[in-house]
Amino acid sequence: MSDMNAAITGGTGFIGSHLAERLVSSGYRVRCLVRKGSDLHNISGLDVEVFYGDMRDVDSLKPVVEGADYVFHLAALTLGNTREDFFRVNVTGTENLLNACIIHAPHLKKFVHVSSISAVGPRSGIETLSKDPPCRPIDYYGESKSAGEKIALEYRNRIPLTIIRPSTVYGPRDNNPFTVLRYMKMVRRGFYLLRGSEKQYISAIFVSDVVDGIVIAAENDISRGQKYFLCNEKITSYDEICKLTSEALQRKAIKIRVPDFVLNARAFLKRKRPEGGPLSHTRHWICSSAKAKRDLGIEARTPLPDGIKKTVLWYLKHGWI
């Protein structure tokens, strides 16, 4: 795909920076939209063009998408105070970008909207998610990602677009304090906490695999107007991730289960619903990438033990754990 122009929003982030690397190595001319004051460390040394702008400012989006062949939309607000905060960036910002593409990228080959499993929400059982599950997000972030998907689909007859829903993504540069990094830090200290009395399952995917899937979906016409989950087909749990982390660190770690009533009391005192919903019902963040494999041949190739070891070694090298 040499001589193609690709624009990335969120290009300095965890997944976005890996995507930028992948596209540059494939011969794309890459532009990254970044906010003023953003840390550019993840893309330093990469042959990318940096454009400063903001998803909430439609005029600032023109330079980065102008004449683009592919637009990869990864920018999103993941932490915020109010529902309006999330919707302003993740919904209105998405619509701003789509409108900018209509005007300034008339020959666009694909708009890839990178959403999240949070747009759908967790499951109460461990059965695989159906082909087109209903969206039942449980927090403002998930609600905004679900609404962002709906906005994108309203444009599918005007713009060639695809929606990607990654599961839990892990790997080098992942600084999300609430998922894999959190548990690896605990294991490094010799213990790890698990919530509730029942095992909770998740679908996970190594960052290089999710980036490969995003690019394959972008370059394939079959994906137009479609939604795809990306994950490793084998579900896992944070218990298993902690055990693999312990092996990679060659350090024993004690497992401590925090009872449901403790978490419920803590959530009540803070006057907010605990992450994952009511603790009386175990929720599983799982999905299936069967459709992506069937339509596009996308398959996660990194086994969990290999991915966890690579991640642990990177965190150790950079002093993150």
C-alpha cells in the first residue's frame, strides 16, 4: 500500500502509535492528529507528519484528513467527569471528523472507526457473544462509544467505513491503570487482588494483532459497512494473566480475593456503581472474532503466554513495574 496517505487520530496513544509504526513500515505516508501539549514520545523517530488539532474543533481537522486515502479514528476520551465530557469528544468529535472527510477527503477508500467492547458491555454468562449482540454499556465511556458507532453508521452510505471493536488490548506502551498494567504491578509486589467470589472472564488481544486486524479491515472492501470484534478466541481471566506474569517475572505472588460485600460497601460509600456493574452478578468482558476471521481472515496469532511475557519484559525495561 505504498504511496497511500493515512490519517490517524489518537496516533500518540497506545494502539495508535503501534498502528502508525505498522503503516509507516508498509509504505504509507502517515499523518497524526494530536492535541497541543500531547506527549509525542510514542511516535518520536517515526516518519510521520504531526498536525495539531482537537476533535471538538471541526476546522482543525481539515489539514490532517485533506486528500487522505485512509482515516483511522482512534482518538477518544477514556476518563472524564461527566457524561457530556465523553459525548462531546467520542460522539460529536466523531461526527466532526466524518464531516471533515466528506468535504476534504472525497476519494477516501476507508474510514476505520475504532470503537471498543465497552460499547456493547459485559455478559452475565461465558457463552460467546452472538453475531450482532445488543449494546448494553454500563458506564459513560461505553455509552459514548456506542453512540459514536451509531453516528458512524449513519454515514455508511456517504463514506466507506468499518467499525472495529477491540476487546481488552495489552502490550508494550499500555499505560491504562485499570487493566493489565494494574495487575502486573501487583504481581511485581508479590500479591494480586481479585474481585468477588466467582471467576470473571475476559477476551484479550496483543496490540500487534489488533493493529494487523485494523489494517486488514481497512484494505478489504468486504468490510465496508460492517462491525467486527477483534480478540483472541480463547477467553482468559485476570487470574490467568497474573499467573503468567508471575512466571515471566519468576516471582511468586499471593492471590487475594476481595469479598463481594466489601466491594459493595465501598461502592455504596462512594455513591457510585462499581466497575463491571452489580457485584451480585458476575460479568464477563468477552466477545468473538469469528466474523472477522470468516470475512477477512483476521486471526490473533500471539498466544497469551507469549504476549504477557513480551509485555512484562517491556515494562521491566522501562521501569513501569
